[in-house]
Amino acid sequence: LLKKILEEKFLSVIFAGFVITTVYRHSLPYYSWDDFKVIYSLGVFLVIVKGLEQNNFFLFLAGWFEKGRLLGLKLIIFSAFLSMFVTNDVALLFIVPFTLTLSIPHKKYVVILEAIVANISSSLFPFGNPQNMFIYYHYHLHFLEFVKTIWPFVFFMLLPAFLLAYFLAQRSKKLSSSTLLVVTPLTLVYLTFFIIFILALLRILPLSIGWVILIGMFILDRRSFRIDYILLLTFVVFFGFTDNLAHILNFSFHNPRHVFLTAVLSSQIISNVPSALLLADFTSNWQSLLWGVSIGGLGMVNGSIASLIAFRIYKEKMKSNIFWHFSLGGFLFLLGGILIFWLH
């Protein structure tokens, strides 16, 4: 575990910042109940999604997309749809390797568009990505209020993405055997858990029901707990680091354009999840922050962890570096997102 932590450069830097700021303040950081709710909710969500993945549910869904024309377009639409519900990271961890096994033209551009639409569509719901979940809890938002704020970005950005995907898509040959898979009773149980926890996130059911889900999944399949604990640990450390910074710096900014631009630019440097965690302690303007980190996930490869995942998988499996193509595509949509923010 220690070796894994040391390999995570970002976590190492944040942990160093946590220690330095704690020593400087001569006091441990304060963790609010909302901080723990984010970590707990994300953990439960990751376990449920891991259970669905272990039982080949995503491969079963992919079987619907293997036949007929416009396979590239259908894969990109699938990436957008899946990202709305199981987070953009998880969606790309599944769909990019799957795409690379298929015989489709312009595979490089299909993967880039998959990453772009995953970042865009995951912004629509509070459970679409980690930064959304954090903003949703941190500012005590209502679900409809959240969606109403960000839907113009999602709608007007997906339109050109799908149009580009349509021109790239052509008839292709089926290579995967995922259509032979069937949904098992255990998968149906996990889907039920998934729906129940979504209702808990929407405050229709008590959030504590997640403990019942965790106990049930532990009994049914302990492999579901093989999740990204480094991500959860990063949240724990970063919450403490940002609380220390908030006390040390003691300033705030509320101008919508300033919040938005700061979120976009910081996302290009440290990615959008830590940007949301950092800036939330300095502003009450959650609308501009949400827009900023959503658009900031585009642009540079490291704008979001999801983009970095797609880039690494393609590079390792295809033995080809698509950094400049990836960055160019991301920046075109980044500029488009900024324009939409100014106009909306």
C-alpha cells in the first residue's frame, strides 16, 4: 500500500501539503459531516459499480452495440450514456479497451470522442463524477437545481460531439463475443442496489441505507470491494489540505467570471476533481464553479482523471502516442464550453 501511495505523485504532493500546512497551523484540519458523506457515498457507489463490472453487466450492454452500421457512433453514445450513471472514469475503463478490440476505422478519434463525451455527459447528474458529488453535498443542493444549472453545457456540447461521431462512423466487423452473455440473478441484485442508492443520493431514501448495501455485497461477492481506495484516500487528504489553506489564506471570491476562469485554469494544471475541492472553500458561487470544473475536464489530457485513463489505455494497448491529437480535440471543446458559458 505504501508503495502504491508513493507511486501516486499527486497524492504524495497533496500529503506533503497536508503535513506542512498542519504543522504551520499547529492544529489538525476540521472534517465536516459533508466531507465524510462525499467519501462514504463515493465508496458505496464504487463498490456497486465494481460488482456490476465483475458480473459482466457492461459487456452485456455492449453487446447491443456490436451489430449493424455506425458502430463508432453507437460506442460514443454508449460512452456518454454510461458516464451519466456510473461515472466517467468507470465508463472509460470499460469502453476504451472494448473499442480497441473492434474493427472500426478512425479508432484513435473514436477513443478521443469517447473521452470527451464521457467528461461532458457525466456533468449532468450529481453522481456522474466525483467533483459533482462533492459540489452537490458541499453546497447542500437539490437534484433538480443541480441539473437545471448544468444542462445547457451538456446539451450544447454533446450535439457537435455526436455530429463528429456520425461522420467518423462506418460499418465494421464484430469481433467480440459479449452478445453471448446473459444477465445473472446476482447482476439483478446489484442493479437493485444501484437504483436504491441513487434514490438515497436524491434524498428519497436515507443515505444510511448504503451500509445495508455494503453488508449485502460483502456477503454476496467480496471481489466487489477491489475498488480504487487511492481515490478515496486522496479525498481524505485533500479535504484536510483545503481546510488548512482556507484558514491560512482566509480570502474569498464570488465574481462569476473569476470563479469560472479560475476553475477552468486550475483544472488544466491539477485536474478538475482537486480544483473543485480546493476552490469550494473560497467561494459560495457553486454555479460558476460547477461550470468551470466541468469545462476544465476538457483541454489538457490531465484536465480530468477520465481523460488520462483513456489516453493511457490507448497508448499502452496500441503502442501509439496520441497526446497532441487528444489535446487538440480537448481544447476545441474547451473553447466551445467557454463560449457557451459566456452566452448562457
